Amino acid sequence: MAVKVLVPTPLQKFTNNKAEIKCSASSVGELINSLETDYPGIKARLCDEDGKPRRFLNFYVNSEDIRFLDGTDTPLTDKDEVSIVPAVAGG
């Protein structure tokens, strides 16, 4: 099953400068582990020491925030699109 992952510019140094990658996973948590296998070091940027997504990093599955779905247990299906979006603050 192929899932499209949109990678923000600051993390593209871990994905060989690719903004979009394909990945096989049945959940967001599995996707994060798969990314770590293919792109070592990226998981430390995506997750905290407990393996939870970092506080200022948002994951969206087909434009839906996983915090309002099942978190990292959110299921993925063929052709889903996962966006990794750094939170922006300012004033």
C-alpha cells in the first residue's frame, strides 16, 4: 500500500532533499517507523523521547489533524496523503 508523505523543507535534509516520498504503512505510527528505516535520524525530529509526535509538529492525514482522529494509531489506506507540518507561531 503506497502512502504519499509531504515533508516540510526543514526535514528534507533527512529525506535526500525530497519534498514528497512514498511509504508503505497501515498507521501513522507505522509510517514514522518506516520513515526511520528509510531515512535514519528523522524519527528523532518527528517524535519525543516517548515516541509521541513532537508538540510543535502536526501530522495530517488527507487534511485531517491526527490529534482529532486516533493519533499515531490513525489508520492509513492506499493513496492516503500524510502531511508533516511544523507549527507556526508569531505575532
